[in-house]
Amino acid sequence: MLRKASDLTQQQLAEKLGINRATLASYEEGRAEPKFDSLKRIASFFKVSIDDLLQKSKAARTDFKKWEQKDLQILPIVLDQNDQERITLVSKKASAGYLRGLEDPQFIEELPSFSLPFDKVDQGSFRAFEIEGDSMLPIPSGSYIIARFEDDWRAIRDDDPYIVVSQNDGLSYKRVELDMRKELISLHSDNKGYDSYSLPLFEVRELWKAIGYISFDLNTSGSSTQDINEISKVLFDLKREVEELKSSKNH
């Protein structure tokens, strides 16, 4: 690789080319095609022709595509000024173009991003996905699922909740079950009113392990509190009846 032959890190080369490090990484790994202006800058920097650069890029992409056999795709990330990774937010509005945007690191970089001061989001790459519908109740529609990126099929745990990004199904928040022998992934809803279904593994573009969620639906929380209060009242009434029975027996 030209960069490694020049003894440059991705960050160093990205700064020299005037682009984001994550964007450069996506070019090297074949996840995105550089625009013509970027090609000219890269070719000029390494003093090679654009044709020669494209041939080298094609060879690198062939090696990268081996992930499709066993591994999940690597993804572009967003860094802050201190090179700390931020959590990218994928709203319902942005989810419509998310699948197309996977091939364009600039799309990812333009999404809103934020940080959370929790240990659970220190290790790995994280995104927040806004979900829609009631298939995963009691998590309400409009909640934001905080999820960690999985880049290895072997790390997927059956019956755990994931954001599944697939070619034909788009973004789904479901519990999953893998069948590597049949090369299928089954998706299950917590709301039993929804049927389970399966997808071929080759359609899956990304998998994100859900670790928590943020909800601004206080009405849902109120309903839960009401349910708890009703249960508490029933238990209190039962306790009082038991005490009355004991008292009557003693007399």
C-alpha cells in the first residue's frame, strides 16, 4: 500500500490530503469511492497516475471483500477534536437514506453526533437509532436505541436485541437468532402480535448490539407507574385479608 510504503499513519496522510481519517480509511478498505478531486490529490501526493491508483485500489478492495464470507463490515466513524469517537445519531428521517449512506463516509460524518459519560460506551463504536412502531414494547416508538457495532458473527448472541441493517429490510430493532449452517438470521419481536421472520446472512449489512435506550415518552413511564401502584394495592389487600384471617382464628 502506498501509504504504508511512505511510512505514514492514516491520520498523517488524511491531514496532508485535507480529509477526515475515517474517510481515508473507507477509501483504503474499499467501502467508498473517492471523488475525482480526491483521486487527483492522492495521485499527485504519491506521484502516480490516476489509472495506477485505481488499479491498486481495486486490488485492495478484492482483499477487503473477503469479510462477506464470515465477518461483518467495518464502518466509518466520527471523531472529535481529541480523536475520541462520538456516537452518531440516526433519526427516523435519516434512516431512509442510511442504507445508501453506508457507501458514503461523508453521509455518516454529516449526521448529528454526541458523547455520553458512561463506561459502557467507552469500548467499541456506537450509534443511536430512533425506532418506530410498537413491535418491541415496552420500549415505546420514538425511543433512541444506543447500540454497539458488531464486526464478528461469532460475537452475536441468540435472543439478544440488535439493530439489524439489511439490504431489503432496512433498519429493524429485533431480537435475533443465527443459523450459520443455513446462513440465516431470524428476527423476533418482544410484542407477540408480530410474526418472526428470517433473512439470508448475505443481506445483512450491519449489526448493532443494543445496550440501552433513551426515551422522551413520559406517558409510557406513567403507565408503568400506574401498573406498579395497582399491583401494590392488590398485594396490600391480600396482606390485610391474611392478617384478618389470622386474627379471627386467634379469637
